Amino acid sequence: MTSLSVEMLAADAVEPITSAGNAQLGIAVLAGIAVIVLLITKFKMHAFLALTIGSLALGSFAGAAPAKTIASFTAGLGSTVAGVGVLIALGAILGKLLADSGGADQIVDTILAKASRRSMPWAMVLIASIIGLPLFFEVGIVLLIPVVLLVAKRGNFSLMRIGIPALAGLSVMHGLIPPHPGPLVAIDALGANLGVTLALGVLVAIPTVIIAGPVFSRYAARWVDIKAPEKMIPQRPSEDLDRRPSFGATLATILLPVVLMLIKALVDIVVDDPEQSLQKVTDVIGSPLIALLAAVIVGMFTLGRAAGFSKGRLSTTVEKSLAPIAGVLLIVGAGGGFKQTLIDAGVGQMILDFSKDWSIPALLLGWLIAVAIRLATGSATVATISAAGLVAPLAADMSTSHTALLVLAVGAGSLFFSHVNDAGFWLVKEYFGMNVGQTIKTWSVMETIISVVSLAFILLLSLVV
């Protein structure tokens, strides 16, 4: 699950780096994934190196020239880091400001005081869903991680009991609800009504996020009973602080990028004219980079200065925030490189070729095609774009409501079983301090539950609307 710029770049790759047939390409995909999993689990190799070697192995098995494989991998790594690297860095700075100033403590103490132990997973899924409404998945992750880890640590919760509901809230918003890029592209491709899609998407999202979040987290916490990783937990502020930011100021700082992006999304829908000066302004201030940068700059005053930080202390806080995320950036970037190698090898086209003659209902067909492309490429938005393009002719004779449901079915399929070729898989793994097996048993299963449960509700809705 990567940002729009990364996904669109991937989707635009049209000339395969190999002329291998579909059978050879399918074997190459399985072999490349097997190499990555084997190197990490059996030989305990660092994920960055394993993903790099796995990408080269994939190209070799597919018969691609080494130079083309290297070019695809480095292009994917570069575009992924360009798309999410700055966001992760800004999120880390904001998280460190929250932690060192005592702002994160203030948020966590308030949540723990207001929500009962039983209602905590429900509180987390609600917070994540609200924050995730206008945000890219990665931005939501970096904003929520400090709060999730501190709540788990301070309340002595299993990390999965708190983390899974938060991840579910973000993921459901990403796959099903406009103005996220995947649903918006599918709405455009299928000629669906935005308002109807949004309304039906919310109807599907509510029960889905409950089942995949608070309900599933009970089982995930039993399967993977881990505590929040110490290296990722924001440390308590120094005892020399005389004061800490207020709850209101801290919450406003966290929500600032959410509000800016939501304003952009609403203006895009209402104005829908790129030449209008209002839309030009909101397109800038509502972009993820500018919105997060604004939150960091504001946070230096509402958090840092409010806690009595000097200019030197602020500079030190920023510097210390960046070192721990170097490994995360490299792993997420390598995940994007592997994904780009898959796409440039022609895997997406291979799936489309196979699916041309499938004779099944339109909603299920859209979901299955998106699932296949998602499994092969690791990209939710590429899966949505490709599947929507393929089933677009079927939408011509559909009612308004069923066209909207087809958009949702494609979006649901695009979330199916995130694994080692998805940069989001590595983002979750590193932030939560899990190994590959634990990440599959929690994050990957949660994504699959979201995909399957949302499809079930979409099919039920198709019988009554």
C-alpha cells in the first residue's frame, strides 16, 4: 500500500522488461517470493537485502536482462522512497515532538482515563477511521503509531489488541472510501456516482471494520502475543520539563494534516475545476507532504515551545527522530522495488490475459481480478486501476447503485492478503517489531478478512438496492 505518486507510476509501466510467456512468468513470481521468504526466515537475512536479492532472482527466472531488472528495482525503490520516505520522516519528527514534549503522554493519559479497558479497541478503531478518512495509509500509520504504542505500553495491552483495530480503520478507509486514490480512479473508470459510492461505501465499511478490527484483534492477540517494541515506543519526556502541552493543543496539532487533506478532498469534489484559484491553493496545502510539514512546524510551537524547549533542544529532537527510521525506509523502499520489478515484468498484464474469458457475475469478477493483481504485484491501487479498467464495459448497463457496488467490489479485492511484495507489509512489520510469520498471521489475515467480509456485504447490498 503505497502513496498515489508511487502507485500511478507503477500503473503507467507499460513495456515489460521480459518477453517471457505467462507460465514462465508465473513460476518466476513464485520463485522470487520464495527466495525472499527463505532468506528472511531460514537464513535470518535483513529484509532489505532479501528483497533486493529476491528482485534480482525474479528477473533472472523471468529471463529479463540483468540491467533491466536492476533499473526496475532501483526505479521502484526510488519512487517509493520519494512517495513515502519524506512522509515517514516528517511523521517521525512529529512523533518525537509529541513524545519529548509530553504531548503523547497527554493524549494517552486522556484516552486511558476516558475509555474503559473493554472499550479501548473500539476507541482505537474509531480514532483510526476518523483520521484515516482523508489520509494516505502511510500518513495515518506515522500519525497513529506513537499513540498506539503508548496506549499498549501504558495500559499493559497486547500490541495486537490495540494495533489491529487501528490498522483496520486505516485500511478500510484506504480501500473503500473516496477520496482515497484507488476508489476515486475506479469511480472515474466505471462512471460511478461519487455520492452514492461514498454512501454505500460507509454502509459496507462500518460492519467490516468492526469484524476486522475489535473482533479479530481478540484472536490476533492470542496468536501473536507481543508487547510494543521498546525501540519504537516514544520515551517519556525528561523530568526537567516544568510543563507539557494541553490536550487540546496536542490534538489540534495531530489533526491539522487531517483537516488540511479533508479540505482539499471536499474542494476537489465541490469545485472540480483545477483552474480555480481556490482548488489550486487547497491542492498545495492539502498534499500529504505540505500537510505533514505544516503539522511539524506548528508542532514546534504548540508542543516544543509549549513545553519550554529552546531552539537548540528543538533541533536536537528533530535530529534524534530521524536515526531510528533509516532501516524502515530502506525496507519499505526495497518492497517498492520488488513490486515495481513484478509490474515491469508484465505480471499485471498476465493476470488480465488470464481473466478475459472468466464467465462469472460482474461484482465477483471485479473482486477476483483485483485479488489476483493484488497478490501478484502487492499494490492496492494498481489492482484497483487495472481491475476497474477491465470490468468497465460491464458497468455500461448497470444501475447507479450497482455501478457503485462494482467500484466497492474492486476496492475490496485490492486489499486481499498483503504479503512480502507490499511495501505496507514491511511498514507494519517494522513499526510493530514483528517477524514475517507474525506479520502474516496478524496484518495479512486482517487484510484478507477486510477483503472477504466487505465483499459479502457488497453482495448482500446488491440484492436489496
